Amino acid sequence: MKTKVNIGLLQFAPVLGNIALNIRKINHLLEKTSGIDLWVLPELASSGYNFSSKEEALRYSEPLNDSLFTKFLIKKAKALNTLFVSGINEREGDKIFNSAVLIGPNGITGHYRKLHLFNREKEFFEPGNTGLPVFNTPIGKIGILICFDWMFPESWRLLALKGATLICHPSNLVLPYCQTALPGYALTNQIFVASANRVGKDNDLSFTGQSVLVNPNGEYLLKGSPHNEEILSYGIDLSEASNKQMTPFNQAFADRRTDIYSLHEKDFNPMVQMEKRRLRIEVKQTIQELSFDERLSMSQNIMTQLEKHSYFQKANTIFIYWSLPDEVQTHDFIKRWMGKKKFILPKINGDQLELREFTGISDLKPDEKFHISEPTGRLVNDPSLIDLAIVPGIAFTSGGARLGRGKGYYDRTLPLLNRAFKVGVAFPAQIVKDIPTDGNDVFLDQVITV
Ligand code: ACM
């Protein structure tokens, strides 16, 4: 994956109710550009912002699958070999959403609808119903927030916990506070923030410009002018946002006291959740049909394959699990390699998995809730020490998608292991064609089966 990337901010003044003219303005600003990996455009860049009625807002909205604006951006993404995150006035039936699209040379690859509507937007737009997705792109994981969403720290935190290294922020800011607040969000979440604001006036509303790019230290890398239409760009290394370590003893995410407070994402896509529940039941049943001896012999085969890979041979520190009867068995493997490799096992603490050193089988203690044997060794403060992660699950695709037990422990933990090669281990009955995803789910580098 390319992590050294050029980010572009396109700051302009969309004209209210003139999609064709806004396309021409954007096209003009992009004319002499090249080498930008991702452009961020303002909120409602297609239509302008300050509508006088819902009817007017509706008139300048477009369905995503039949939109002059997205067609134009797709064409530009192809021509410039780039990605766009842009605000758009989106129509669905007789409803409209203040939305953003992620667009690449192959079309629309991401879609987000503003959760927190500002002021009179509440008269025109439906509140967002896409949750807070994180999109896998060729340059890494990207989250999107739109303008007033910035006021809600939970949105930033959730996207960052879900692995976003860059949050793109199409905006039409009328107040001057956001540009000052963004370094705080970038710093506390150790992420990059790219905020493209508009300039100019829409009827009686003025917008504050000063689009910014901020790094994980909370430093401005770019800051636009308050009034001018302009493009700004800067080269960054997105891998800087994968390392959450702050001191040898402090890790921005792992240090959260989730035994005291927590942040849970709700099931925002009931269809996806339902399909996952169905798949879990179906796969669990087929595992139950295997005898324990069959599971043990397949597990031996899987672990022998794993041992042949260079990522295993080179690994010093391995994150693994102490298997339950219905999982690929790891006990013999751990016994065989203990002393030669350093093993780290998970221990549940609140809604997080703690990483603890494995110090011997007799030191394992069952947890009170799930009766899983858990390590009692030293807490590992720096997850970037882990070279290899061996991950259980209920179901996997051969492409690396994973379905867990539904609590999200691994989806929250795996993004912290920024250096680790991540391998899923699965009985053949656990390999499925497709796993529905709502953007929370972590992808593995490889899945090994019999
Ligand atoms: C805003 O959310 N457009 C201020």
C-alpha cells in the first residue's frame, strides 16, 4: 500500500443552484494539477448551501447513480488517477441528504451521509443513516465527517478506533471555531485531518475558508486563505498515523480506561447485522458437526502450514489466542514454540482486549464472563512490538474478510498492531464466499485453511 501521498484541498465558492457551473469551476481549478493522490472538496460542492426552502434544496439534488456531479468526478479521477472526497446534495426518492462520496477511477467507492445537521439544514435534509464507515482505499483507511460533525468528538474517536488514518472533512463553515479545534482532534487521535472549506457568500451567509491539513502532532501542514478560491497540496506519510505510541509506556488508544468509560458503535445497518447473525449460526453448526479429533487433525495441518511461512520464521513476538474447543487448536503449537518465540495472548478488559505476555500454561486463568483461559503475564504497552498476529474467527473469506463472534474485540485491537502480519486460521467449513461488511471490519493479510 502506498502511504507517502499527496493530499489536495480544493477551496472554492460553489454557486447556489448551478451544478453545471460548479462542475466547470472545479474543472478549472484542477486544470494544471497532477500527482495528487486524494482531493478533498467542500460540503455540498455540487449545489451550494444556503437554500431558502426544502423545494429549492430538492431541485438541486441528484441521485448518486444518476448524477452529473459524480459522473464528472469519476471522469476526472480517471484522467488524473486520483481519489476525490466531495460533498454532494444527494436525493433518494423525495428525501435529500447532505452527503459525501469517495470517488476513484472506477467509480463511487464510498458514501457517507452527514450525521449532525447544522441549523436550518434540519428543515431540508434527513439526518445521516450510513453510520460512520471507514473506507479501505489504495492509500489506506479513510473516514469522512461533514462540517458540523466536527463538534462531536465521539465521531472522530470512533473513526480513529476503526482504523482511519486520515479523516476527510468537506465543509461549509460559517463559524470560525472549527479550524482551531481540528489540531486537537488530529493530536488526540494521532491521525491526519484534511478539511476543505468553502469561501464566498450564499445569500446572507458568509463562509470562513482557511481549509487545513493537520498532522498527528496537531500541526498545520496547510492553511488556506479566508476568502480566495485556491488549491493547496502537501505530501504526507499516512503510516505516521498508524503508530499510536506516545512514550514507551503510553499508547493513545490502548491507555483508554475502557473499564471506566466506553464508546460503542450501534448496529446502524440492520440488514448487515442480520446477515452476520445468520452466517454465524450456519457456520457454527457446521463446526459442531466435526468431531474434536477431526478439528485437532485439521488444526495440526493448518499450524504446520503456518510454520513454513517466512513471516512466522522471522517473527519474534506473536499475538495468538488460547483456543476454545470450536476454534482452530493452538495449544500444541504454543507448547511447541514457547521458549523459542514470545507469545502475547488477549485478555478481556471492559470493551478492549488487553495484550499480555504468555508466561506458561499453568499461569492461565479463566475469565469470569466467557471462561476463556487468559494470560496473567505483563501488560504489553507497545502493540507495535508484535510481528505476527494469528487470529481466530467464526468465518473468513479467502480474501481476508473476517467475521468474529460479534463483540468487535478483534476489530478494535487489530488496527493497533500496526507492524504485525495478520493471519486468520480456519477450518474449511469456516471459509465462505462473502461476508457482509459495514465498514468496521478489519481485513487480514492471509487466511490459512486445510
Ligand atoms: C455546517 O455544518 N455547514 C456549519
